[in-house]
Amino acid sequence: MPDKPVLLPYPRSLVITEGSYTTTDDRTVNFVLNADIVPQGYRLQVTPRGIRIEYGDMTGAHYARLTLSQLSAFYGTTLPVMRIDDAPDFERRGVMLDCSRDRVPQMKTLYALIDLLASWKINELQLYIEHTFAYAGHESVWEHASPFTASDMRALVDYCKQRYIDLVPCQSSLGHMERWLKHPQYQHLAETPDGFVPHWETLGIVRPPATLDPNDEGSLDLVAGLFDQLVPLFHSHYVNICDDEPFELGMGKSKTAVAQRGGAVYLEYLLKLYHHVAAKGRRVQFWSDIITQHPDLVSELPDSIIPLVWGYEDWQPSEQDCEMVSQSALDFYICPGTSSWNSLVGRTDNAIGNLKNAAALGLKYNAMGYLNTDWGDNGHMQPLPVSYLGFVYGAGLGWCVESNREVDLPALLDRFAFGDRAGVMGQIAYDLGNVYQLIPLPQFNGSWLFRALEWSADEMRARYHELLEKHGAEALTPAVVRAAMTQITALIARIDGADMSADDTLIRAEFKQAAELLLHGAYRTLRMLGDSRDASSAAMRIDLERLIGTQRSLWLERSRPGGLDDSLARLRRHLAEYR
């Protein structure tokens, strides 16, 4: 009998001793309320005479049942004598799913994901919304987006509640408003109605307006009205108003105000929206990226507001930011990510480093929450199962950092995410997620092979030479790219060896498609380097047309049609290049 069961999340303390107990059914379990056990905590004891569960609240009793179910699945009907003392490191353990960068999940997809997250003791879910809720009076914004409706949200709230998950409303409200500002009736609210060049943009590419003018009362009226419609649909005590990444702030209409008053311009807008939402009896969350740039303003934040400190590289989030908000005595969340976006197949080592670093900082500075984010930048091309690796590892760390820091992640994926009886899919997902390291270029917030699909041939060439000249990167060789392609091809060949209990055919097809898109990015890179063997324009056109067709069909298996054409347009534009 194995000494150490495979559990997710692994408990804080598990001691196995000699002896065994043969279980029959739930009637053999004795539940005892123990006021000395902390909220969400439990003690599970298996003795030769039976099973005893002590709990401090009903949530703790529920989590004990989940652990017992996992033990029974691992050992069968005969459990070893053991004692588990367990409780979470973080009061709030959440997942945020991007539902606005073109991909809006079907309800069946969300129900299945909620079941998975609940089984891993996740207790908070946020669906990130920019324009994908059917707000009354704003039909032109969402009419082609296949948005969530009020009935959708009510159904999800109830489904989550039954599984001890708090569904928290989340709506962008300052930056990331481009899907609103592109419409004539809202464009006058933009900070830069004619677009802007981001401060980091070295090629001078103009982006469309994305940030509201915080000094225009119409901006506040717009977003306050959105929260008036959205918040009443939820039972949660929390609301995420976002307010992050207002890239153009101070570059357009507010230029003079920001020059004179600095971060106070942002703070005033934040506080107005805070008071509007807080008046509904909710605690307000917001992304902390702007306020932490102005340490002198942190002390002016209301006591009940909750900063969300985020960062998605393996050296992030910022310890300085964590220390700053911690010293202010504010409750805060630490927010890493799955590293799935801008990559197609994930960035495994980066995700592990980012999730682990965030958990350690959250513990050190006493964060109340650990929110694992999963974004969909640039068309949300990655399929949902690519994110399982980050979800699984984040669920473990969010529960107990020490006992889940060094886990067999492929084994956990096989048992708790893919249900792979052959025990191969977890390792394939893990290894595909590390292909990004085979291209030795600086790769911030994404992978080179994905960028090769995102950029035009001219932009790719310009970005490549910029990496060589400004960042001291070594020049790529065709041999290096082809070695990465060989690794990808070998991993694709192994996928058919998986034997998954659920979504077997779909998951295999999704990983194959993501990997084959990477191969197309590799061929584009070879063409950039002057090696067109197997990458003629005719061959590239045929390959991309095939990939676009497959991407469309797989997308519609889990996601709604709205946004699909926008996402595929990023690939279609290369067809003209190949012609």
C-alpha cells in the first residue's frame, strides 16, 4: 500500500500509521463540531474502528469530505490508519477567467470547470468582463459578442454557491475599455479619442483608445451604470472594479491635470467608483498597479478596499508592492497567473515560478487572498485545458504552500484534471509548456513562437532585430528552430497515447492544434531567417487554412461564437502575405 496518497491539494499534515480500516459508506463517518478548529479547517482520523471528522464550520466539514473522497479513490475501500490536520493558508483562494478577449465560455464549459475547481478546494471565481455582459441600453457594444445574460449569471451564482465557491462580479472600468470606445456614442469619453502610442512601443504603432477620461463625469456615469446592472445579480460580498492599466492616462485630455496633480487624478476616480459600489454593501477589490506607483497615496485608500497585487513573470509579483500594502494595514490579495496566454501551450517553468513566488510573498505579508489569473491576450487562442497546469498548482499553493510546493505536477494533472489512466497527458502538457525555452530569446509575457503568429512578417523581423540590438540576445539559427520543431513533433506523436476519462478526444485534439500552431510559428521564424525549406508560400497558405478551420471547430466545442471571427482574423491576415 502506498505511503503517500496523491491528493489535491495536499493537506497541511498527514500521518499514516500501522493498521487499516475497511470503509463501507458515508454512514461510517462520525462528524463532530469542534469550536477550536479554525474556519475551513478540519481533522480527519481513520482508525481500525471507523472514521472521525472534526470541523470548525460547515465549509471545513465539506473540505474533509472532499479529502476523504480523494483518499477512497486512491486507496479503494481499505484505508490505512491515519490522521490529517488541515486548514488553508489563504482565506480566499480564487481563479479569474478572462471572458472578454474574444473567447466567452459556454455554460457547460463553466459548469465543468467549476466542478473541477470546487474539488480542489477553490472558493472564489471571477469572470473578467469588459464588454461581454448584455447590459441594457448598450446593445451595440455586445451584440456580436455572445455575452453572458442576467439569467446566465444567476445560474452560475447558484451553481457556485452549491459548491462552496463565491462568484465575484468583475468589470473593467477605466483601462481596457477599447471595446466600448471604438463605438461613436462612447468615443468622446476616451482619454485619447484618436488612439495612442504606448510608452513601451518602440516601433511607433498606434493603438486604438482604451482608457476612459477620468475627469469626464460621463465616464463615471457609464461605469457606475454598469455596476448598477451587474452587482445585484450576485450574492457575493465582494466586487472587483479592476481600474487597471490606464495606459493613456496623462497622454490626452488629462495631460495637464496629471502633470499638476500626478496620481491624485487616478485616485479621485477610483474613490468615486469605490463609494458608488461600496454603497451597495459590497467590499471593493481593485488592481493595485497604479496606486503602488504612488506610495504617498496608499494611505488615502479606504480601510475596507482590497488591493489586488499582481505580476505574471517568475520574478513577480513585486515584494515592494506587497510590503507597501501590507504596511498600510489593508487586506489584500496576491495575484499570479497560469502563463497560458500569448503562448498557446503555456510556459510551465514560468508559471511554476510565478505561482510559487506569489504564494511565498502572500504568506510573508499576510495576504487574505490568492487569486490565480488566466488571461486571453491577443485572441485567446489557447484552449482551456492548457490552463489546467496552472490551475492545479495554484490550487495546491493557495491551500498550503509548504505541503504543495514540491509536487509531482504531471501526476496531479493526470489524476485530477485529465483523468488520464495511461498517465501520459500530464507530462505532455508539462513538456509542451516548456518548449518556449528552446527559443533562446527574451520572452516577456509570452513566447516567441506565439508572437511569430501574432506579428506580421515585417513586424516580426523588426521585433527580432530589436531583441538582438537592445537586449543583447544571441541570433537565432535555423538549426535551433528546427530542434524546437523536432521536440514539438515528438510531443504531438505522444498525445494519442493518452486515455482520458472525460473529453478524451477533445483534449487530445486541442493540444495537437495548439502544438501545430506553434509549428506554424516556427516555420514563419525560419522564413524570417531565410530558410524556406518546407515553408514555401503555397505550403504555408495550405497549412494555415487547415489550422484556421480546425481552430474554428475546436473553439465552438467549449466557447460561444461571438469573438471567434475577431480571434481568427489575427491568423487570416497572414494568408495575404503567403499569396
